[in-house]
Amino acid sequence: MTGNGPTDHGKKNFASLSPFELKDELIKLASSGKSNRAMLNAGRGNPNFLATTPRRAFFRLGLLAAAESELSYSYMTQGVGGLASIEGIEGRFERFVSEHKDQEGVRFLGKTLSYVRDQLGLDATAYLHEMVDGILGCNYPVPGRMLRVAEQIVGHYLSREMTQSTIAPSQMDVFAVEGGTAAMAYIFNSLQSNGLLKAGDKVAIGMPVFTPYIEIPHLEQFSLEIVPLNADPQAGWQYPDAELDKLKDPAVKVFFCINPSNPASVCLDRRSHDRIQALVKEERPDLMIITDDVYGTFADEFQSVFQTCPANTILVYSYSKYFGATGWRLGAVAMHKQNIFDAALARAPESERQRLHRRYESITVDVEGFKFIDRMVADSRVVALNHTAGLSLPQQVQMTLFSLFAMMDEHDAYKAALKKLIRRRDTALHGALGVELAHDPLSVNYYTLLDVEDIAARLYGPAFAKWAVQQSSTGELLFRVAEETGIVLLPGRGFGATRPSARASLANLNEYEYTAIGQALRKWADELHAAYVQQHPAGG
């Protein structure tokens, strides 16, 4: 099971690469093997499912909006339109719905109007005008942070899904951004620009974690020191009390976590929430928290740290996974209107307030009252271009329709279908591998972290497991697996895992393909065990 070839070459040249860059090399290797073998890429978490109804609504709305635009210049040559008129728009919309009620997207659009008016208590005419104008993309985003009605609708969605409706939409501000990754870039940039985070500061990160979140603090522009909070795989990937207690150190300025986690795919348990909440209340009221909750909608029972510690937490949510919208680049940053970030800016030293006054004085006469979330908007356009800030309006329209689709699904049929889909895939993979899948109500199963030693021990005992992990590094294993089986997995070490492991996404392949992955990995384990028996005939 050793020797030269692609495995050795890969180890020498690719060891320093991020897992997502290493993935491309593994794909090349997996695709260059036997001609009758399909390459199975379980590396990246781009889902192969998506929400169709809000997309149908988007495209139908576009046709309505184009017709509304042409009403303004009906006397001119065909193909010229103007700004849509708000006068009479609700009546024209209802006529459009009636004439096209056989179309699923139009029926859904018609229902959104009554839902927005009767359930959310918002102005239906303002909603329609904002959606029609927005999908045409004929104006700059105003306000730059987010369209007014869209922000309220997305606020309702985040309130329901992330806080179990304990934080009202009126209590939060929302910033529409180009996906969760843009949110992270904006947050870290503004924390630094506003002096809330300085070079050399400590940032605690829940491990294992999405690789870029390990890499961001090390960048020269931030130069932060990482304090790892290591989840325990033997305790269902929860953080032991001793790890959470690292947050008591006043030198730790920020706690960053993904909840549910990536790659372990597990929600924080009640004990963790209680301990974090108590710690913040009693010892660290100044602790800044950033939580990425993109996978929360796949959980059976979910609670965000934003709900636990609203004043201390910046919530990041992406529509990419749940709605199958990675290409749309849709995300949101939410903050409680009463938060420690604004409070810290208000009590900054005079010299620091003067520096920030000079930074923002060209865009507001009230720099002292300029919220941190609005500073993020300005910083996203290097302040001077603040007047052109904001997520494109068609993107905001689709984000709004996604939110309405989820909230209007009273029986959570879409959610139930997706949860069933990914859980069946997890069962297929582990079943073919021959490892019993333990039920964990806190697991969302979007990813699975395959612990090499644990799987080997469950298949053939601890002595074999100890021997197996000594034969080669996980990186070498992944190159060998890619070359011999055509399967692409990502190394757990790249996500901060402390044990030899590989991450597999359960979102981007079909069930039979996960069965094939499990069978191929079991075959590899069987062959390795045969080699072990030859070398250890007495203890094999």
C-alpha cells in the first residue's frame, strides 16, 4: 500500500493547499483512472437540489415587471420601457394573477401578496412596487443596506428560522450581501477598520471549521492569533466545558463558530448554549460573537447563538445551501439593534472617535450615531463609494421570494423533503461501508466526517485501527482513494480536525453514488486489513 506515484507527488507539492484547492488536484487524479469508472466528487458542498417554486415566481414576476415598465412608454417604439408606476399596480397585479392562474409561479406570487398584507402586516402596494422595480434592476439599491420591505420580510424569515421568533424583525437590522463569504469579508474588514479588532488580538474559533475561517485570521491585513475550541468527536462533536472556558480570557476578543458545524454537521447542544450565555452575562459581556448558521434550516431542533446572546452576536446566514442557490450569491448579516458593537464605538477614546469621524464624515453628519452595520455597508465600498453600495436588486427580489416560500410552507414540506433526502444518503454511505449510523437529534447530516481510526476500529478492532493510521497520512490516503476508486474527499485536517479524517458532502451526489462510495471505501479497508493480517498473523 506504499510506493511512488501520484500519492507521493501530491503529498510533496500540495500539502500546504487549502482543501478546496486540493480538491481540484484530487478531481484530476480521480478523473484520470480507469475508463469505465465514474469520478464521484463528494468534496464540495454545492447541493444538487434546489427550490423551484420561488424561481418560477421570479421569472414570471420578471415578465410582469417588463410589461409594467412598457406602460410608461406605450406610445414609443417596441422595446422601450420606463420606471414602473405605483398607481394602480395592485389591481394590475391581481388581473395578471387571474389571467395566468394555471402557472405555478404566478399562483405563488398571488399568494405572497395576501401573506405579506394579512400575515406580516406590511404594505402590499409597497411590496409589489419594490419587487417590480427591483427585478427590473433599473435603480440603485436604496437604502444601500437593503430594500425596506425586503429587509422586513427577510427579518421575519430569520426571526422564525434562527431565533424561533424570540427576536422580532423590528428588533434587528439586516444587511443583504453576496453570500456568506462576502458577509465574513465585510465583518472582519469593518471590525478592523473601526478598531474593534486589532493585529495581535486573539480570536477563538470552534474547531473543526470551514477552512477559510482558519485562513482569514492569518492574513497579513488581520494578523490575529487563533485560539482553537476543539469539539470532541467522542461527545457528539460538542465543545467540552474546558474548551468553552477559553472564552473567559479577556484577550479573546471574538468567538467565531459555525452552527450547525462544518464539517461535523452538528448543532450546539443546550449545555453549550447555557454555558456561553452564562459566560457572556457573568464574565465576558464584551465578547464579540460571529455565528455562521447556514445549515440551521436542516436541523430538527435549531437554536442560534444570536438567540442566546443577541446583543453580542453578529448573525450570518446564506441562502446557498437550503435553496440550492450557490450561484445566486445571496446572504444576510443580521444584528440586534441594541448591541455591544455600537456601544463599544460610542465609548471609544476621543482620539479613536476623531479618526473614525474623519473616515465617515463624507457620508453622514452623525458619525457618532452611525451604526456598525451601516459602517459595514460603507466599508464594503471603501466608504467613498457608499452611494453605490448594496446587493443588486434582482438578487434581493429572489432572496425575498425564497424567504416568503419558506414561511408560507405551513407544514414545512420542502424542509422535510430535504432533510429526508440527505439523511437517506448518509444511511446509504454508512450502510455500504458496514458501519452502523448512530442517531443524533442534533446532527443535520449535510456533511459527514469520516474518522479513519474510528471506522477502522469499528470494522476490525482497535489494534488494526492503530496500525492503519500509521501507514500513511490522511493526505496520502485521499490521493490513493482518488486514484484507485475515483472518489474525491477532502482532508479533515484542512478544517482543523485533530484526528485523521475525511469530509464527505452528502448534498451533491445521488443516493446510489453514496452507496458506491461506501462500497469502495469498504473494499479499500478490507484490502488494508488483509495486508495487516499478513504482517500480524497471530493478532490478525
